Amino acid sequence: MEFFVFLLICLGLAALFWLLTALRRLVTRIIVFEYERGVLYKEGKFERLLEPGPHWTFPAWHTVQKMDMRQRFITVVGQEVLSADNVPLKVSLAARYEVVDVRASMLNSADYQQALYLELQLALREIVASVPIDELLTKRQSIGEQLLALTEARATSLGLRLLAADIKDVMFPGEIKRMFAEVVRAQKEGLAALERARGESAALRSLANAAKLLEGNPALLQLRLLQTVSESKGNTIVLGLPSQTPIVPLRGQSTIVDGE
């Protein structure tokens, strides 16, 4: 009797284990992290989006794909383009974007990253080819805004939102680099010559003002010389004073009058 009871218990445990194993195969627990979103397909058709947290699915009918919602960066490197004034360039672009529509990103393109790269590449070529080289170098920020405007519609259809797009590098051939270096050097030399001319003009104006002042007051020159003599030590200075100029005695000396 005890043997049959033990046998029934063993059979019950085996049946329970088999049932749990079958249920585990039929039901799967999936965890969607906070920075992710899940897309649930039922028999190959879109069912719903899965928010962060645990979810139970049936693998026989359900398929789940996860999407990372964090911001991403993309770089378009080394695009050889002719500017509007036929200057050959190599331009690189850096862009930042995020996924805002998970369903559109997965259903509207097999590779939304590659599709966005191609759109940025074409927009960059179009903009660079339409502006001269000087404007490209001085208005890089506005070119980034034009890139955003040109690619916004296509990015939205891919379920993406472009957050920023900026020109990263502008590279020239060797000859063009030397030409730009000569232009910059000429500009610097011109600025230096202008500053020297301004300094000389200021000095000449000061001399002219001093000359006018001395012309009206001749004694000022002698007074200035005497002041210099009184402040100097160990120097011998010979002065020639005009007869009509009064003699100013030095410190500690008395005035000598002719005939005394």
C-alpha cells in the first residue's frame, strides 16, 4: 500500500514538472529596460508597443523586438565636393538624433541609420555646392541649420528627430591651403602697417602741438632744459640762451646780473 502511495506521489511530481516545463516553453517573461521600448508582433503583425517593465509573451505566437531610445551620433566623413566657385573640398559632418516613433523606425526602413546617413550626405553635397568657399567658412552655423531643414521631413518619416547637425571639418588641397595662408599673412601685415601708421600719426600730432606751443612761448624750451639739468647728475650740458631770454637760477644758486 505504501509503495502505491509513493508511486502516485512520484507520478504527480513528474506530471507537475512536465506541466511547468510546457508552460515555460509556452510563456516567456521579457524585461524592457527604461531606455528601451519593445515592439510586440503577433503572428508577424504589429500588435502593440511594450513600455519599460516585465512582460509575458507566448513565443509560439509572439515576437518582440527592442529599440534603444537613447540619443545617437552619426558622422558623414570625407565628402569630396566642389563649392559654388569651383574650389575642391573635403567636408565632414556630425549629427545627433534620437528615435521618437519606434513603429515608423522599424516598419518604414530596413536600416534607418543608413537611410539617415544617406539623407545627410545628399543634403551636405547640395548645400556645399551652392555656396562659395568664403561663405562656407564664415557661416558654418547657418549651414548646419540648412541641413536640419533639408533633412527634417525625411527623418520624421523614419521615426527620427534630428537634434543637431554641424560641419565638423573642411579640408583643402595643398595648393589651396598655401593660397589661404598667403591671404591671411597679407591681412595680418596690412593690419600691422595700419597700426604703425596710426602710431606715427599720433606722434607727429604730438610734436606739432609741442612746436606750436613753443612757438608762442619760447621760454618753455629753456625751462624744460633747465628742469632736465636739475634732475640729472654727473652730466655736462652746454646751453646757448638767446639774449632776450631771462636766466632762471638753478636750485641753490644766485642770479648774476651784468655790471655787478
